[in-house]
Amino acid sequence: MNHFLHLPTIMVIHGCSTLISALLVGNLWRQRWSSVLLGILTFAAAIGFLGTVIHAMRPIVPFWMSAGFAPGAGALALGLFWQAIAVFEGKRPNYVRAAAGTVIWVVLYLTPIFHASMTFRTAAAALILGTYSVLGGREIWLGMQREPLPSRKLAAWVHCTRGGVWYSMLVGSLLLEPPYKAPGQYADWFVLASLLQTLLVMLSIITLLILALERDEGTSRRVAERDPLTNLRNRRSFVEHAETLLKLESNSSELLLFDIDHFKQINDTHGHAAGDKVLMEFAAMLEGRMQADWLLARIGGEEFACLIPNVGTSDAADIAEAMRRAVECLHTTIDGRFVPVAVSIGVAATDEVASSLDPLLAAADLALYQAKADGRNAVRIHRPGQSLRDLLTQDQATPVAANEAGPSGRSSRAKRRS
């Protein structure tokens, strides 16, 4: 094995890769001084580099440096790396736990067997370093359900594999032969394990940075898909997901289209801050009534949409009516005064119109217009064959509806928003 793999060369590569990691992560930390994660990773990589360099100088440095300081520094580096992962998972760093392995190593250094037996030193170091690696992998794996990032399994596998390699060193030292047989001679299993560790230490840092990148991308995507005021889906996100859902569903789906009544009057009377409060409370009420497979979004100023798969028209109407009554019960107060809130709801079904979003929205919009024309605070179901012209004719025949419709030159949606 020594003819093909040269341990000093592997140690140099290991040290260089750790140094490069420290410089790269340190540069990121310089740009984001507030990041505890990057700060801990920088110190972990720097300490790991220092320990690797001193251990590689084993033939020329004192025993206390090569066998005492260097492995202790390695234990501290891996302990800090474990705590960096904990920070990534939203926990507070525990530096006592990070330093526990180093403290144990110092205590072992004071025992006679430590100085007398290389096998003991190798086994103890492998046990400490392997445990830290496995703990880091476990931390990543436990976050799977809370935040299923695409690279979690890979990152957890890398850290646990790294721990397995350390444990293999423990087994090799106890059952095979000492890692250092003579000056310039190394056990084959130790050379191979050192090579694997060199590869895995780079992968462990890379995978953690990939996880951080995936989290940032996910956060950016969620921000782009969410309405900043209500935190519901915005129109673009709703259209994208609704079209996908409608293509997958073979049964009837229902669309509920909500429009808060007299919202402009609330803004004009109480101010836009009051209007924002009404929107937030209204959105929170709707969201609290959502089921897992329902799709809710704010698609306009005071307009909201909810797509409900696998439900009949009568059930959808009952759901809409329950929501309308719940809105009536909203106790919204502005400057100590109660502000009544009501909503008009239009309901349309895919089995009555084409099973695509645009016709479904148009049908629900017509039903919503009907609810407005009938005096607001009502639920109306789209009827096949119903058209805007029919509704306008009906409005002109009904004085109250005509008054609510406004000037004939305005669009249907503009008419019902006042």
C-alpha cells in the first residue's frame, strides 16, 4: 500500500484542503460578521489545519505537541463543527460540549498508559473524533422532518461515514497493527483510512455549505411566492400550483372567490393601516379553516381565492357559507371602535366549466358579481350559461343593484369593489 499511497503526502493534502476551507469560509464570514455558523466553521477549520500540520511534523516536534496538542486540536475542531451544525439547525452553540473531547484528551495525556501505548492513543483519538462526527450526522438527520432539504441525506451520510472511518481506526489499532510501525513505515489500513478522512473532511464542509445554500434558495422562493402582508400565497404562486392541481385531479374541484365588502370605505374612513389590519385578520381567519389539500391565496387587493379539490358544489357552498358567517364574527377594532367586516363569495366548479384555471376564475368572478349585485355579504354559485351581460341586465332592472354597480363604463370587477 505504501508504494501507491504515501502518508506524508496525504497529510499535506489534508492540511491544504483544511486551510483552503478555512480561508473560503473565513472570507464568507468577513462578509457576514453576524453569522455565528460561519464564525464557528472558520475557527473549526483553522484549528483543524493547525492540528493537522503539527501532527504531520511528528518526527521533528516534541511528543507533547505531536501526541498531545495535535489530536486535542483535532477533537476541538470536530466539536466545533458539531456545534456549527447545531447552530444551522436553529440551536444555541454549546461550547462546553465542543471542548469536552479536548478535555478528555488532556486528562488521558496525564495517564501513564497514554505515553506507553500508541495503540491506546490511536483508539482513544478515534473514539472521540468518531463520536463527534456521528453526532454531527445525527443532528443533520434529525432536522429531516422539520426542513427536508434535498441534500440532507447526503450530508448526514458523509458525517456518519466519517465517524465510521474513525471507528475503523479504533478497530484497526486494537485488532491489526499500530498505525506507525517504524520511522517512515505506516500500517496499510491507517494510510487508507487517512486518505478517506482527507476526502470526507472536504465533503463534510461542502455539504454543510450546500445545505445553507438550499435553505437560502428555499427562503427566497417562499418570499417570492408569498404576499408580504398576509403571508398567504400570492397570485403567481396560486396560479402555478392551482393549474398543476387541476391537471392532477380527475374529480370535481371547487373555486371560492372572496371579496371583502366596502373595503374602500374602510380605507377611506379609518386609513390604510386599518385596512391592512382587516386584511391580516381576514386572512388569518381563512387560513385557520384550511385543510391540508386546499389552496388559499391573496390574488388582489381585497380579493382572495381558495381551490378545494374533490368536493361537490353543495359542500363547497356550505364551506363558503360557514366562512361568510365566520367573517361576520370578526371582532375588528380600530382606534377603540368596532369595524364590521363582511365578505361576498363566488363559487364555481370544474364540472360546470372547463377544468382549467382561467375559465374557473371567470365563472367564480361572475358568481361573485352576482353576490355583490344581490346586496353583498352573500354566497352565490355559478350557474351554467350565466354571463356578465345577463347580470348587467339584471342590475339595470333592479335599482338597488344598479346603484351598487356604479357607472356603466366600469368593468365588472371594478364595479363590485366599491
